Amino acid sequence: MFNAEQDVWLPRNIKCAGVNISVPRIVSDEKVEKSVKSLDIGHVSEIPNYSGVSRTVTGLVLMILDLHLRLSYLKNHLIWFNDNTYHFIVQFSDDGAPETSDLSISIGSLTLWNFGDKVRSRDYQYLLHCLSVGEKDNVMEDLWKQRKMLVLERNILNVCGHQCTLNFNQVLTSHGKVG
């Protein structure tokens, strides 16, 4: 099991006659299903007339900040630029790819530059939207027009007892729009 406080993996085993024996933990399908269904992944919305889902920028950003400030292991690995503690730089990524020969899929995600080298890891890319549409479809432009980013940038957010500020990195997405 992983001990996040000490940043180490610890064996889950017992000793029998001086020999370490790894004990597998058997879990029923029902318990796994119950555990998965109990996970709070934030509010996910269906997009009317489209196959796929989306989250609001506000909800996803607050969820990411809460997770990384609440867990000491993650918090201890955050990087602060110019000694500006609790200032987060949000980076968007957007990718359109063929899903099948007839359909395309567009996926948008967020990460924070504060993750350092971990921004290259898929584990630190948080899904913003996933739709079965082409990357130049009008619905994609609508998803990127969430004006809540401006409100978030201009305010101080209190997350886990810390006053946080945000900056959204404005980049050109793969479909030529500013994200």
C-alpha cells in the first residue's frame, strides 16, 4: 500500500516461520462497484443533442485545487513560481481525433503548471469534456467560451484554508480558437 505521508510503498504482508508471505486481499465485485459508484468526480453534464459530457471550468478547477491542497503528499510536490505561494497557473489542452471512420472525438483537459514535470503525466490531466464531434464543431467553440475563467482570475478563492489565485494560460487550441 502507498503511504502518502512518507512518500513510500509499504508491503502488505505477514511473516510465517520467518518468511514474508504476501496476502492478497480478495474483494467482491459488489464492493468494488459500490466503491466506484461512491467516488465524487464532481458534476458532469450531458450536452443536449450530442454524445458526450462536459464539466464547468469552475467546478473542475476547484476540485483540482481541493484535491492537491487537501492531500499533503500532493501539496508538498506543488511548485510555486516567483515565490507566489498558492498562485496556480491553469493550462488547457484540447485534442480532436478520429473515433471511427465515421465519427470524431474531441477531448479537453486541464492541468496546472504547478505540477512541474508531472504535467506530462496523464494522471495529472483532468478531463474537462469528451464529445463525439469533430474538433471544429460549433459545440466545441461554445464549450471554450466559459466566461467563468475571467471571474476566477479576478478573485481570491479560499480553498482548504488557503487564499488562492489563478491564471489561465491562454493557448490556441487545435481547432484554432483561444482556450
